Amino acid sequence: MPKVTVVGAGLAGSECAYQLARRGIDVDLVEMKPEKFSPAHHSPDFGELVCSNSLRSNELTNAVGLLKEEMRRMGSLILASADRNRVPAGGALAVDREAFSRTITETLLAMPHVHLQRRECTAVPEGTAVLATGPLTEGSLAEAIQNLCGGFDLHFYDAVAPIVTKDSIDMTKAYFASRYGKGGSEDYINCPMNADQYSRFEEELCRAEQAPVHGFDDRGVFEGCMPVEVMARRGRDTLRFGPLKPVGLPDPRTGRDPYAVVQLRRDNASGTLYNLVGFQTHLKWGEQRRVFSLIPGLEEAEFVRYGVMHRNTYLHSPGLLDRYYRLRSRPDLSFAGQITGVEGYVESAASGMLVGLETAARLSGMEPVNFPPETAIGALAAYVSQDSVGSFQPMNINFGLLPPLPVRVRGKRNKNLALSERSLAELDKLMEKEVFAL
């Protein structure tokens, strides 16, 4: 009976283990929590979300919406858990984080082919294995991977946003609204600012003291998780064209869009917690309290979690990994998740799904599952494995990774929808393969 060692029970590792186990492959799932926690993790459960409760857009006119639909059609554990524990968030897929992780954990532990080992992995496993240890991989395991891969010194910095209690928000100054009226009535709370309030907030944000992060350099920050204070230093109106963009959020008391607006998104199913959208930060906690209390409505906000900053590590995957996320120099060893250079929760889970499907097919004597680049999951794998990539950086799924349409389609929305329809048609043909029937 074949066996696979999967190291790490984050989104990628959990998805990979699930796809293997449901096809009768025994999985030794190695997870260091709760024996040891990374700086960003707090829960002993699998698939813990630390940056945001949002898995981003659900619409097929958005590339991540396409990727999620592909994963749903293929029977994703992560998407099934997300859909089961969804909370209102307009056109986005947001979840109750604790319930989401609990569902993933309970599902995997109930599978007879999953054998959990609660311990820290300090060496690259022998035999068929998948390393899904995440972007905070460190210590002896990181050294072992470096030795195996010839060194990987690339990194960027990631930041998470603060969370406050709903009851501590002054709703005489804030108001409920989703941008352009999309979503439920209490998905988002908006804190409007006039020009003077914005100016003071922006100035204090630029002056605020940052927490020390070893080797930190603004140039090493991944654009998709840019700390709010780094954005503020790029220009006075940068925030007004970014996370504080007021367009489509008229204040019901004036009927007009405010000068700037801070949005807070519901963070749990009960609606008792809200996170500050786009407010990833590495300011000192006292400075976060001081500066963020300048936001109208948050003067007395109760912070249940402050923003934190951490170093993320990823492989220089082009030249190291093939289209199946296998190490070219050792094909029985695969990588999955953010350590490969895919960026985002959904993308990480998608890489784990591809690895699980490919490994199950290979161990079962079937043909490999070759996801074409016309699919989102295939395009992402191609990005991290192509030698032609120059300056390799972490990448979210986007329509620019997919081959262009053979004919011109007018309008961005129509074009994106056509790309999605082509992708799903390609996927439907691929799913006729034997491995999908298991």
C-alpha cells in the first residue's frame, strides 16, 4: 500500500492530504501545532487563516473566482469547508475562521487513511513526500531544504490587519454599507473621514514607530500585503486611491461619498468582530492604538488582535520545480503552498490540490494529470515552474497568466468571463480522467 508523508496542515497540506486519502492513499500528516506555533498562528486546528477571513471574489469575472470554481468542481475540501462556514461579505467569500478550520480538522481526522503526527518536522522525509510547511519555514528543516535546493535566500514580508469588537465601534460616526450596494446590510462598517481628519491621520501614520523586524526593507514587501504605513509614505493621496477609497460608499447622513473611508469587514459568523480592511501593519501595538483611534468611530475601539509583521520565505521555483510542483532533482518530493511562490489562501490550497491529484495518479499507475495553462490551476503551476520567468516574485492568480483568447472580446468583464468559460470547458474535459472517478 503506497504511503505519502505530508508535512504541514495548513490550507495546502490539508487539501493535499484530503485528495490523497479520498483516493485510498495512506497519508502521514505531520503538523507541529500545538507542540510549536509559528509567530502568525494561534489555533491548534488545521487550515488556520491568519491574514483575513476573506477568500476574495466569488465571481467568474475575477481570476480567483474562477480558481475557486475549478476547485469546487474537483471536490475541494477547502472550498467545501469555506462554503459551509460562509459569512456575508458581498461578492467575496468570507468565512467564520474558527468554524472553517474546525471543519477541515474534523474532516481529515475522520478519514481512515489519514494518520496524524503532532510533531515538528526537522528533516526532509524519505520516500514520497510533500512539504507544505508555509512561508514561515525555519530552523533545521529550512536548512535541509536549502541544502537540497542549492539555497533559497529570496523572501518578502507579510503583514496582518487588526481586529476590533463591533460593540466598541461608535456607530453614531460610522455606518453600514457595502461598496456599490453589493452584499448584506452588515457585511461592512464604514468610518468616514473629512479632509482634515484624513490629513491628520495620514501624517500620524507616517510618523508612527514601527516594530523592529530583522532585515526589514520596504522594497522587500509583497505588494498584495503592503503595510498601510508603507503605502502612506508613498504619497499623501495613496491611501485615498487604495484601502481608504471612498467611491461607492455614500454616507447616508449626507448622501455623498466622504473624502476618505476606512472599511471594516465582518470577521466571524456572529458579527461580533470586524477587521480593518487593507490595514496590514507592522507598527508597534501602542502606536496602532494611538494612530487608529484617530479614525472616526474607532476612538474607543477594543482591539482583540493587533496587526503583526513576519518574514515569508519561498523557493525560487522556476528551475527547481516542475509543473506538478515536484522537485526536479528528486521527483518523489513535492512542495505545495506559499513556499512555492503562489500567493494567497486559495492559490495555496489549489497547489495542494494539484499535488494531491498528481501524486495519487502516479502512485496508482495512472497517467499524470496535466492541467492546461488555459485553466487557472494550470496557469498558476506554469508560472511557478517556467524557466523563462525573470525576477520571480510571489503571484496571485490573475487572468494575465492565462493564454489570450483566439478572438478579441470587447469589454474587460466580457473578456474575463470568456476566459473563465474556456477554462471550465477545458477542466470538464480533463475531469474525464480516471483519477477523478476515485
